[in-house]
Amino acid sequence: MTEYRRALRPADRRLVAGVSAGLADHLGVPVVAVRVAFVVASWFNGAGAIAYLLLWRFMPLATPELAPGLESATRRGLRTSNRLPVREIVQALCLAAVGLGVFVAMQASGRGIAGPVLAPVLIGLVGIAVIWRQFDDASLGRWMRQTSGLAFATRIAAGILLVAVAVVYVITQDRGWSAIADMGVAVLAALVGAALILGPWLFKLVGDLDEERRERVRSQERADVAAHLHDSVLQTLALLQKNPGDAAQVATLARRQERELRSWLYGTDNTIGDRFAAAVRATAVEVEVDHQIPIEAVVVGDAPMDADVTALVRAAREAMVNAAKHAGVDRVDVYAETDGRTAEVFVRDRGAGFDPERIADDRMGVKGSIIGRVERHGGTARIRSTPGEGTEVALTVPIRQGEHVPEEEARP
Amino acid sequence: MTQLHPVNELRVAIVDDHAMFRTGVRAEIADAVDVIGEAEDVDSAVKVIEDLAPDVVLLDVHMPGGGGIEVIRRVHPRHADTKFLALSVSDAAEDVIGVIRAGARGYVTKNISGTELVDAITRVAAGDAVFSPRLAGFVLDAFAGTIEVAQVDEDLDRLTEREREVMRLIARGYAYKEVAKELFISIKTVETHVSSVLRKLQLSSRHELTRWANDRRLI
């Protein structure tokens, strides 16, 4: 978790290059504040514009990595990716207009950049922006299907033309110089122009190789998972054919298979690793399979597992098992939430219910493995049950950050 | 805003690209509502809605032509009386939130039972919102950590304590009736709270909300 957070340019929320949106995400400030900052900074010798170009080059473009089902749905046009709200576009345009106005005013008052330099620089910047934007889209083309050949060529040509105009402008400005100086400047300008145009190409080439390697590994992993899933679907279908009469069995098999496929295709649910959310979901699945009863688990927030949280999850498991066994219902709801300071789990059924006053006698499980377990770890357990209306078990433990927490027995 | 229709007069359209699924849903709900049309992609859905003006559209999230979001975007401004209920097999949070933000008044998964679906249709038609435990979980997640009153600039950008309580109870599996009993308020008040959460979800431009969707996608 010590890995540093890198600022990325979100491909789906950019007006020009996504630098502002990316910075806003990274710094946790509204995007409009970042845009204002860039515009204001540009009044001072164009510092904002230069910073923007530099960040454009050095912040990687974030191509969203989606679950396979979503990726495929995106490719086939089954879903709409988020469009930029019109308000934001208009807002940015207004901002740009105001920025430009102030800039021109400063020029007029003679305190801006020297006139002969300004025009070529502006033209050159626009040209570079057009070309770079093309490259962003070209590397995105794979998932955005934006391989428009003619438009691509025209835009690149337009970009080069603009840069060339700027270069020529600079050279012809210096008419008074000697021929040698002219040559020198021309060569230098050509080199700079070429570097600006070709630079991204080289940059991209290196990046592409890297990306391609990762893509290959990723697709191999996916192929493995797909093979495994197809196997398990076949198994499930075979089992279903063997036990067509056993309704409960059929329903459980179908449900388990559905969940597996769903979490693979659209999955944000299949968080790997030893985390609270994953543990609660996995526990719900275990109980569901063992006791053939649908358990709907909703988890909000996430936290690392420690002994306290482990105890909480295990107590919740007991509560789920109790509901599955004794409530006589066809569905159990589980809700887990953590804000980083406490972790809570609610297990609820609408079943038979019982009198909580009398659990001491006949339900050892409830006393020992639910209430006792949670209380040993500094938490609380509250059981509300009304005969005929159902039961809800509410479990809470505090999360002790940084403190040493005594280990409980290993997970079974 | 809308007058309450008797249940059996509700006019419903089913939009889904799987014919088998449309047939199944039609069979399940045909006794309770009047299924007036079906569509299989964005264009045909727009046509059905414009021609027939159904009360409620059962809308698949993923379908050819840009998905359910696109249908709502094209039709919603002109047919404000038509209510949308998203019906999907995809649990991808960003799509679910996306379709709600586009204007759907609820979200249920495709394995919902026939009676529950009819109940949801009725509720949506009456102008209420339908929040499943899962959607309530998404909402709590999306608005998480927004309770620090000091940095709140707009009411739209955070849930009130009461709305949060209602969402948590729904996420815990409580029906509106049970939520009302638990919090000692009327069902009407519960519905008001849920509708208000829906409105915030649709209108809030809170950057955390987009970032949240974004983070989920990038994980």
C-alpha cells in the first residue's frame, strides 16, 4: 500500500488533453479550479501553457481497464461511455475566452511577451496540441475504434503546417541577420520542429512495447479464467441434468454459477486479497452453498483484515448459518459497512424468529460463537428477534489501527 | 405530478436485446400490467416510446446502439411522464449509477421475482424511486465520507443523516414499510427520502462522485 499514486489523464473526461481533469482527481480539487490556475499562470509569460504542455507529455493517459464483459459491451456499442457535461464545456470555453482577453489586454499594455515572438509561439503551440492530441487518440484507437485514416492524416498535416508556419515566421522575422545566422536558426528551428513532431512518436513506441507486453500477459490470464469458467459452466449444466427433480439443488447450482459468471464479466465484486469486503462476500457464498439458501451480501467500504475483523466475519458467519438453518426463509440479507474506524455486519432474515431472552438455554451457538466472540474483541452484538417476524443480528467491532492485535486461530 | 393509475391499467414497454428474456418478463407481469410494446435496441426503443408513450419502460442497461443510457437521453426530455426502471444483469457500479443519473427511477436485477417486479413497476409509475439493497450500497459508497459539514458547499452533494439511515436500512434488506416502522416515520416520508436521494444522485456534480466511479473502473 506504500505505492505512490501517479496522476493520470482520464481519457474519457478530457477537453483538450485531460491534464486538468487528471490533476483535479489527483489533488482532490474541483476541475474548474485547476483550469483557472492554468489560465492565470498563462498570463505570466505563458507559464501556464508551458506547464500544461509538459504535464501533457509526462502524465500518462489512463485507458480504463474494464472487466471483460464491460469491455466487450463497450466494443459492441451496448453501453454509452460518459460524455462531458455541456455545462463543463461551456464553462471551459468561457474561461479560455476570459483568459485570452486578459492576455491580449496585457499585450496591448506592452507588458506581455514581445510581439515578434508571440505570434509564432501561439501558432506553434496550437500546431503541437493538434498533433499530440492525434497521438493520444491513435493509442486509444484500439478501444475507441477511432482509426479514421483520412481525418488522422489531415489533422497531422494541419499540425505540421502550423508548426512550419511558426518556424518560417521566426526565420523571416530575422531578415537583418547574416546568411550564416539565418542558416543556423533555420536548422535549429527545423530540428526543434522535428523533435516536437517526432518526439511523441518515439515516446509512444517505447510505451507501446511495454503496453503490448502487459496486454499479452493480461489476455493470457483472461484466457485461463475463461477456460476455468467454461469448465465450471459445463459441470453445472451436467449436474443440472442429473438432478432435474431436486428444485433446491437446481436453484443453488444455478445461482452459484450465475454469481461466478457475473463477477467475472462485470466484476468489481471479486476483490482479491485478504480484505474485509472480500471476506464477507466469500463467507456469504460459503454459507449459501452449504445451506442452499440465497444470501444477498452488500458491502460498503473496505478495510484490511486483522484478528478483530476476522472474529467479526466469523461471528457473522454463525449468524448467517443460524438464519439459514432455523429461520425457514428463502433469503437472507447481509449488509456490511466500514468507515475505517469500526466494522459492522448486519444479518437479517424475515423468518420464524425467537425470543432473545431465552437464548441462554437452547442456543449455545448464539451466546458463544456470536456474542462472546465479538465481545472478546471489544465489539458489541445486538440481536433483535420477534417470533413470526424475523431476526436481525447486528455486530460491530472497532478497528484498532497500528496497535498490535492478538492473533486468533487461523481461518478454517 | 402523475395521477395514480390502477395497477392493471399501467402501460409497460419492455426493452431488452434478448428475445427470450422479453418473453419471460412479459409472461411474468402480463397479468398485472398491460404490456404494450417491446424493443430490442436503442432506435426501436425510442420509436416504441415515442409512438406508444408507455407509463413505464423496463430498460436493459446494455444493448445495441449505446445502451439504456442512450435511450433515456434521447427520449427523456420530450417524454417526462414516461418512467424508466433499469433491469439488468450487469452489476457494474458505474453503469448502474450512470443509468440512474441519466434519469431512470430505479434499478433491479434480472433475477427479481415477478411479484417484486410488478411492485417495482407500480412504485416507479407512481413517481417513487426503487432502490434495491445493492443500489443503496452503491449510493452509500458513492457518497461515503461526505459527512464533514464544514466542507460542504451544496446540499445536493451530501446525504442528510436521515437519508443515510434510510439507505442503510434498505441496504440491510428492509422494505420501505419496515424502514418506516424502524424509524417511526410514515411510508410516505420514507418515499420522500428515497426520492430525494435519487434526485441528489442525478443532479449532484460533486467531483467525488465522478472520481468514485472512476476509481472503481481503474481498480
